[in-house]
Amino acid sequence: MFSKWMTTTATAVVLAGAAQLASAQDATGYWQQVQANGVLRCGAAVAPPYVMRDPATGQYSGFFADLCREFADVLEVEPEFVDTTWDNIVAGLQAGRWDMSLALNRTPVRAMAVNFSIPAMEYQISLAYDKNNAKIPANPQTVADIDQEGVTLAVMSGTAQDTAISAAIKNATILRLPSNDETRLAVVSKRADILVDASDTNQLFTQSNPDWAVAFNPTPALAKQGVAFGLPATLSAQDVSVVNIFLEEKVATGHVDQLIHNAVDQVLAASN
């Protein structure tokens, strides 16, 4: 009787395992669904050199736009860029308006709402300003050095740098604007005193205005995060690993560094 029960139980376990395996093989992963649709939709909020958009043609460039195209090539589908803002780039991903968000900073709060790939690059915030501005002390090193009444900091609304500077500033005024171009113009026109942005984009700003613009990375750091693809929260570990393996090779071979270099050259050429 015991032997018969064992045989019956073992058979049931084998059959159940076979059924689960068949079910797993029949299940369609997220990227297989994208392949069936023939289009990879990438949510794109403008922030040079990560993501840029030509207002005349609507064409996207920047190194994260390049990575979107290259991942679309891996899937053998067409890339489609969906225009969005930094205020909506997470919500749009949650709503299924696109398949991945470009150049999204990895934060614990965002990770509770969406998935992330591994970082394509590391990000930190710097502060750019006019070295002739009497409101700014010589050679500032910390946020406290510039956190004074009468000082205005321009930042793009809804970005990671907005979140970081808002938590750090007690006395100065924060001017939140909808686009990267508007924040830069605010400093150039002296509507604002300091530009709060990623260190690489602020480097573009200072290189474009070498006669007066300088920048520093505050100590301690305002933020230092990985910049990655934002992915739907519903993705399986296997689906996330598809993107991670794609990025691992691009980073390890120096390909991402080359894409960044090309994007920086493009921005500087356009500003001359």
C-alpha cells in the first residue's frame, strides 16, 4: 500500500512538473510581445546629451536614443520615440504608453513603481555659475556655500536634480522650469544665478561659455546614482536580464563611452 502510494505520488509530481514546464515554454515574455508588435516604444524626455530632439525634424539623438535603437535592432523591431516630460516619464511607463523610459535615474522611490536595468553610466549633480557673480563666493565647495538669501537656482522640474536640490536648500530660491534649455537661458539672462544639473550636461554648459561659466561638484555629493532604462514593473526577472545583458556588453566594451563622446560633440557643434 505504501509502495503504491509512493508510486502514485511520484507520478503526480512528474506530471505536474511536466505541465509547469510546458506552461513556462508556452508563456510569452514581454520582449516576445514587443517583437510580435514590431515596435519598441521608448519614452523620451529631452536632456542633452542623454536625449535630444531636433525641433525642425522631430528626430531624436543622444546616447540613450542610440541605445534604444540598438536594443530595437537586437529585438529586430523598429524603434519608436514617444515624447514626454520628466514629470511624466515614470507615470507614462506605468500606464503602458511605452516599453522603456530613457535615461532614468535609479532611486528607491522610483524602484517601488518601476523596474530598472543596470546603469549605463553613473550620474552626479553639479552646480554651474558665472564666476563674476558677486553673489557666489570664490571657490564654493558645499551647497551651504551658495545657499544664501538672494541666490536663485534654476533646475528642470521633475528631475532627480530637482528632488536632490529641493531637499538641500534652506535659504536660496529654487526656480523650477520645464526644459533644460530654459534652465540654461535663466542663468545666461541672469534670471537665475546657478544651474543645477548633471555634471556631464553642466560640462557642456561651461564648455559652451568658457569666458565666464564654471561648475563644481559639491561635497558631500547632492546625488550620485546610476542612469538606466526604466522598465515596466510587471517585467519578469528573465525579461529584465535581457536588457541587462545587452547593456553589460555595451558598457564593458567602451561602446557606451563612445556614444557619450559622440553626443557631447554633437551638442557642442550645435552651440557653435
